[in-house]
Amino acid sequence: MKMTGAEIIINTLIEQGTTDVFGYPGGQVINIYDALYKNSDRINHILTAHEQGAAHAADGYSRATGKVGVCIATSGPGATNLVTGIATAMLDSIPMVAITGNVPCSLIGKDSFQEIDITGVTLPITKHNYFVNKVEDLADSIREAFQIAKSGRPGPVLVDVPKDVQVAVYDFEPQGIVEKIPLPKADEASIDEAVALINEAKKPYIYIGGGAAGLKMGKEIIELAEKIDACIGCSFMGLSAVPDDYDRFLGMQGMHGHYASSISQKHADLIIGVGVRFSDRATGNTAKFAKNSKIIQLDPDFAEINKNVNVDLGIVADVRDSFLRILDKVEKSEKPEWIKEVHSYKAKEEEIAKKAEKIAGDRMTPKMMFDVINKYKLPRTIITTDVGQHQMWAAQYAKFDTTRRFVSSGGLGTMGFGLGAAIGARVATNDPTVLVTGDGSFGMNLNELATAVTYNVPLVIVLCNNGVLGMVRQWQNLFFGKRFSNTVLERKTDFVKLAEAFGATGMRATNLEEFEKAFKKAITINGPVVIDTAIDKDEFVLPMLPPGGSIDDIITEKGEK
Amino acid sequence: MGKTNKFVIAVYVDNKYGVLTRVTSMFTRRGFNIDALTVGETESPDYSRITICMSGDGYAKEQLINQLRKLINVKKVEEIEESSSIKRELALIKIKNNSATRTDVLSAVDVYRAKVIDFTATEMCIEITGDPTKINAFIEYMLPYGILEMCRTGIVALERGEGTLLSKETKTGVHKQN
């Protein structure tokens, strides 16, 4: 069938299973938007307030479902506004396809109006990108983009299409959804080697990351933990892979991780890493990391083996397949001593928490706030966050009942990610969605409140308002002699009025009782709700392993160094 | 940090617009410092061959190879082992020409099997081809005679024997600590 390049783009997206796209029109994508208009019964477009919001929405859409998120922007500033969103997806290995328009080929390279070399700009922050200068290559480039985005270790792919290619006419025949490029299966010898290491281990610790979460391997991971009497910890990206109520799950480890998780890893004699890259935030000082233990790492990306820490055995293959074969072959064994030891660390953690609660007095601590969220949130609730103290509190205290429920920027740490991502996650799943944010982060992209209102996207936005940039302030408190350089916001924004001005519902909570009341009400409202929640400005995220430190340097109490 | 060595990596990439940029952009992003890089045509019109010389320890080498293999347009990456390969480089060296030094220079050109390819009353241009160590030695010898200008191509390298890089089996899958 003959059609224009713009129609080929939309038809290829539909062919690849895309039902929702996020974007913003402009001069060099008018043709694509015209094709969207004509196909609006087959594909839904959500107009965001800013292209960055569209990129984060596509990312949130993908994180909540595993599907490839899609965003569209015009040339020049439209394209550069996607950059932070693309980089966020890259650092967390999120499959995404970004389509940008560009000036016609005849104007390329002449600094034409709204011309930017976006393939050049995004080279280091995409898995791959395409500049499609021939309409003949257009459909296949988009198909390849989908395939690359979701195969192996996923990531974002950008396809830049000059205007004349969108206008040109060419044949289009719909094809099936491109399959993922299969990963190799591990050879039997390496599986046996892993099995031998696990059989020898007296204190095994299963360490799971975004890869395990993305593959929804929670059930299998618990099976292994039961079979060999291991405990489980995770990286930030591994949250929600294993349900929080599972007894041997110790939570996130690392800089702001759970004490029990970090200390159990220190005392383990074998770490079984599943889809995890041993990032600096999780390992602390790599010279002191895992001194007493051997490490097995299962990952689809061979460049991750020995990159951040040296491992004893790296298996680069289909992670689920390798894991299942290992699970099948390992001997069942009981390790009551190890389980007892792990429980003692959990008890110590509880002791630390109780002590902190006592010090807190009658003010609402972040933990109390999350206790309320955990108590009242509906089944299958997705928790999205921005970046800062509130994000770490969410990572520590939020409870997840199933996989893909935690949507947060881990690797890049993008303030302003949350609202766009929450819209994307909610649109993708129709599951209840709570955005926990801070007054700093929210200020960066709160314009997307307009999007949430326009499309009537129900969101409960818990705005932890402490009037400061809390995470940087915490570092200034601890390591910079309380010189609070530019972290005191002192803004006069009334977030309740602001929410109402956007057409959303605004509420205010200054204490625990008010918060509980507001949250209970907010989850019943069919539309976006902002709860302006007062948090003490000198609240800390604890425990904390100081930068470059290890579990031995853990800070568990305020004022302690 | 392990022991620092020089090593040579050969890379087959798609012969397409922008591929060299993808490779060099990755070097910048990952903080690799390259000693020399050459790129040119191969036996197949579909591929270009990039030869990279780098100094670093075993960790840097493994990372360079792995990160190169991840690029979509990269088809093959192998280390060219010192012991089983032929390496060549070409240099053009322009030096001062005067009656006092002419004889010395020309005898060095003869001994090093270099060639004089331009000759005027005041300068001469010398072409030398060979293993980089030979070229280094020649340049060092020429320094006192006044080098006006010089350029080097960087190394190209092939493995000995009838095997080819594209047919070589790539070892990935299991990595063990050294």
C-alpha cells in the first residue's frame, strides 16, 4: 500500500503493538501529527505540557508494563527537551523509542530554523539511534528500533526523520511484531560451576537488580532462597521484584539501604547477583566490597561482568534460563545458623528503627507517612517518585505487592521525573498510582499537572514539603559544616491553590492525623490530587553509608559521624 | 590497577555514515584514552576496519573490547596478539637539508630502508614504513638533524596465517577473575 512517510511511521508503531504515545507537536512533525489524527481510532496520543514530560511518561509506561514506551517530539528544542528523559531510560535500561522530526534533508547542516543534530546529541545516551534520510528505510528503521530497544539489556532508541522523508510516498506492508533477539543459553559447564559454588556456600545472599525485576523473576528467586536457605537483598532497581512481606527479603542494600540487607551481604560467603550491575550507590567502596565472599553474576550484558566489581563467575546469557537451570540442579540444603544470623540482623534493624521513633517524639516521620500509604493504598498500587530524600524513604519503607510497582529514576537520579512517569504508568496499567515527590523535584516539572487534569488521570501526589532541598541539605549537615548553600527554598508557593489553579484537587496535611485523613480521601477521588504534606526540614535519610565508605562506616543516628 | 601494556585491537564495523563517530563517542564516554586509530576499507565493501592502539591494564582492555562489542554497528572485535601478527605503520618526515648533515641523513635513510621522496636545497622528505618500534628509533635518530614536520598513519595489523578476523570464533559467555 502506498503511503507517506508520516503514515508509515504511525502504521509501523501500530504494527509493533503501540497503543499509546506521548508527545508534543511542532513544525517538523506536523505530518506525523496529521497521520495520528487520521489514525486516532487505532492509536491514542497524549499531549504533555513539555517534551521532557512526554519522555518520562513513555519511560513510566514502559517501567509499569515492560512494553516499549513511545514519545514524539519536533526538531531542535523539541528533540533536546527529550534528552534528559532518554538519558534516564538509558541509565535504568528501559525500552523506549523516541521519534523526532528534523528539517528537510536539503536544509540539514545549514543551522536552519529549529535544526539540531539530535542523533549526535543522543549518541552516548541511546542504545542506538537512526537518522533516516530515505523513505525506503523508514519502516525497517522503526522495526529495528523496537527490536534493539527490547532485546538483551533493554534501552532507548531514537529515530530522527527529516520532514521531506515524512512527506515522501513509499510502499508499506504491515508485518508482525518484531521478536526480541534471543540471548545465548549458558553452556552446561558454567551452570555446573555455579551450582558447585552454591552447594559449597554456607551463607548465600541472593542480590537482585533491575534485570530480575524486569523479567518478573520474584517467584523463582524465592524458590531458590527456600531451596538453599539464602536471604535476598536488592539494588534500588530491584525493588518490587520480590514481595515485601516475604520473610527472607531484606530490602535494598547500599548507601541508604536497609541495615539488615547491607550487613548480611557483608557476612555472606556467596553473592548470587541476578540482573544487577553492582553500582557504586549499592556497593560503596568497591575495594572493601564483598571481601569475604565469592560472587556469581548472571547478566545479559557481557560488559557488566567485572566492570564495577571483580566476580568469580560471570554467566552472560539468558538470565531466566540460566537461573532456572541452576535452581533445578542445586542441592537442597538447610542452613539454620545462617538464617538465625540474618534474623539477628533484622532484629538489630528493628531496634535502630524503634530508637529513631522514640527520638522523633510526636512529629510525623517519613516512616509514619509511609505506614499510612502502605496501610490504605489499594491492591496493585504503583508508587512513583522523584529524586531526593523522599525517594530514598520510598525505597526503604514503601511496600509492594507485585512486580513493576516501583517507578523511579535510579541510575540518572532525575529530579522532575515523577509526575510524567506517574501519568505514563497510570495510562499504561489503569492501576492505582501514587506519586511521592518533594517540593524541589515537583517544582521542576509540575506543569504536567495540566496533562493529568486534561486527561483526567487519577493520581495521588504526596508532596513531601520541607521547604529545602533535603538530600543536599543532609550532606551539608553531615559533611559541609551546616553551610546550607542554596538549599533553602523559602518559596511562597501555596501548593493547594496551585493544584486547584490547574484544576486538580489540593489538600494540606501538617501532621499524621491530617495526612491519614487526606490520603484516605485522595484515593477515592477520580482525578489528580495533591497532598501538601509538611515534613521537618532536618529529617535525615538513615541509615547512610558515607560516600566511599562501607557498611563499617554506617551512620544510623542523627548527629553521629 | 594491573600492569600497563600496549595492545592492538582490530574492529570490523558496518561501512556506514556515522559509525566512526559512534566508536569514538564511546571512547570519550567511557574515558578510554587511545594512542592511535586507523580506519579504512577492507576486502568487503560492507565493512570498514578500525585498528586501535591503546595502553592500559587488563581491565581497560577487557572493558574496551566489551564496550565495542555492544555497539550495534560493530561486527567483530578481536585483540591482535603481538606474537602472531604483522604490524605496519608509515611515517612522512620532513627534515632540514644542508651540506653538513646530508651524508649522515642519507646513510641513515639507507640503513633504515627508508626512502627520500622529496629533495630541495633546504629540506628533504623521508618516507619510512615498518613496525612502530623501528619508526620510533628512526625518528629519535633524526631529531638532532632538525625535524620540520612529521605525520604518522597509526598502525595497521593482520594476523599471520590463512585465518581471518571475521571467521575467528569470539569467546564470550563466561568470564573468570584473573
